[in-house]
Amino acid sequence: MKLTKRTIIYMAGIALLTTSIVGCNRGTPEERGDRIVQKVTEELDLTAIQQASLTQVKNELLEMRNTISSSREQTQADIWAMLKQPRLDRNQANSMVNQRIEAIHSRSPAIIDAMGNFYDSLDDLQRAELREFIEDRMEHRHGRHFWN
């Protein structure tokens, strides 16, 4: 059970990071995703097969985003309703969190498979370049992206 919760938390973190990264540019999420795929393709000099794997990652992440975002307005209304009460309804708050976790949990196997397929398709030099970018990004959270 502990491993499952940890996995869900890690996936939520990855989803949040990915959504944040995708959300830093203007345009629709699909347009931003396309720009990122194009820039990564250029930076890592991806083959057509590798680019198709990366596009699958993008599609899976966009699908998760759409799943989570579909109930956004209702979630906001529910939060405001809870905050207007004299006491916080902990059961309702936990229920809302659990719904989000379940949405992430249901999509995580497909996302992990897509990410794994993309990563496995890279050669050693491309993996090193990707690791270097991720390391730099994690150290300088507010720094420039290589796809800007």
C-alpha cells in the first residue's frame, strides 16, 4: 500500500511538472505540445520512430490533462462552497482529492508506457543529453527551457 501511494504521489508530481512545463508557453495545450515535440526533435535529433514515441507521450499527457480539467469548474465551485461553511467538510475534501488521484492513477500506466517507449528508443548520447536537460531543469526551476 505504501508503494502504491508513493507511486501515485510521484505520478502526480510528474503530471504537475509536465503540466507546468507545457503551461509555460502561449497557445492551446495542443499547440504548446506540438512546439515542444518539434523542439525536442530538433535538439535531440530524433528519428521518425523516436518522434512518434515522443508524440505518443504528448498525446497521453494531453489526455490526462483533459481528464483532470474536465471537472475543473465544478471542483472550483465545490471548493468555494466548502470554504463558505463555518467548518471544513473533511470527507468532501478527501473525496475530491481521491477523485483527482484516481484520475491520475487510471492514466499513469499508459503515460509510463509511453515515456518508457520514448526513453528506450533513445541512443546513449540522446539519453545523456536528456538527463543533462532534466538535471539542469531541476536545479534551475525558473531557468530557460531548451524549447523556448
